[in-house]
Amino acid sequence: MNELQQELSRTSASYNVNRKKQVFNQVNNFLKVKGDFLTLREEAIKKLQNCCNHLESSINKERNTIGSIRDIKTFKLTDKYTKEFQNTLVKYNDGLLELNKNYYSLKNVVQENKELEVSLMIKNILKLNSFNLDKYKIFKFATNSQEGTRIQLNSNMMAEDINSLKKNLNELKLELNQEKNELNNLVTV
């Protein structure tokens, strides 16, 4: 009887170790996807800034053109760069979808293993109950491209969205670094 209890105890311990590994693997996947998303966001910011700069310089070149011709050229340029700006945002939105998918996978694994002490700690460190995808969607002017309507964006509107993206990127990088540090401390305990 004693041997049977020892075997059950070993099996249970092994089972819990495997569950803990599963949780940590999912945490690592989530952090990797979050890091990849932030890298993509940096790329997007550079492309968006480039688009904004091209619009500004193109319009400045047209200032010497006469009246209605200038207005038509300016309209066409603004339309061209608005489309480019919004298409860039849509293209980089895939990273957001991947982040959301990984968040739900992690949340499910943590929930399935909620009786493990480490699951509660991870849930708190990553703030899984208050995770909000909207904090990654921070565009003021360019969001209409996903709704199917397009307004022309001038360089000031583009710059405002770019600045908002930069600020948000810095906040998210700090958050990711803090999460990684806290999780590293958890692993070493």
C-alpha cells in the first residue's frame, strides 16, 4: 500500500511539472508575439513617417503651381498618401490579431491550470483579467480605413497618429520589459 501511495505521489508531481511547463510555454509564446508586434509597430511607424514626409514635401513642391491646377494636384497627392498611410496601418494590423489570439490561448491555459500557484502569479503579472486590446488601437484619424470609409488625411493628422503610435509604443515596451523582469524573478524563485 505504501508503494502505491509513493507511486501516486510521483505521478502527481510529474503531472504538475508538465502542467507548469505548459503554462510557461504559453507565457513565452505570448511574450514573443507581443515583442514581435512591437517590432512590427516600429516598422509601421517608420513607413508611416516616410509617407507623411513624402506628402509634405510633395505638397510643398506644388505650392508654386497656379490656382486650380495646384488644388487638383494637391488633392491627388493627399489622396495617394492617405491611401498609402491607411493601407500600411491595415497591413500591420495582422500583428494585433496574432497578439489577441495568443492572449486568449494563454488565458485558457492559465484558467485550465488555475489551481497551480504559478498560474495565479502569471495572471497577476500579465494582468490577464484586465488585458484590453483597445490600448493597442490608438489611431485618432486613420481608423476609418477599417470601417470602409476614407477621409483624406493631411500631414498634421498623420503626424498626430504617428506621435500617438510612438507614445503608445514606448509605453508598451516598458510594460513588456517589466513583465519579463517579473516573470524572470518568478522563474528563479
